[in-house]
Amino acid sequence: MTKQREFPNNMRRHRDRAAEEANEALARIDALYGRVRRGEFTRSGLERDLLEISRQLHLAMRHLERTGAETEPE
């Protein structure tokens, strides 16, 4: 039996996690936007939601970087 190729199989996990985190961040943004439009938010709640969205997007970027994506810090 041939040995499993490590690079593509291991990188698939990082690619999929990045997609999951980005998708969850988009869903949170949509929900947050809806609450803001209806006036159903507090400053602390808004800050907490934005920090969580930021964390999810940072995590997605780290997973993409693990697969070889080159990013430039701003």
C-alpha cells in the first residue's frame, strides 16, 4: 500500500477551517447589521461582536497562511 501524501491532505484541514471561520464571521456580520438597523444593540454588545468577528477573521488568515498563502501586514 502506498503512503498517504501528507501535504495536500494536511492542508485541506486548514483550508476548510479557514472557510468555516470566514463563513461564521459573515453570518455574524449579517446578524449584527440586522440588529443595528433595528436599533437592538448596546455599545458593549457591539464591541464584543466586532471583537469576535475580528478574531474569527484572524484565525481564518492564520489557517490560510499555514497552507502557503502569502499575506502582507498592513
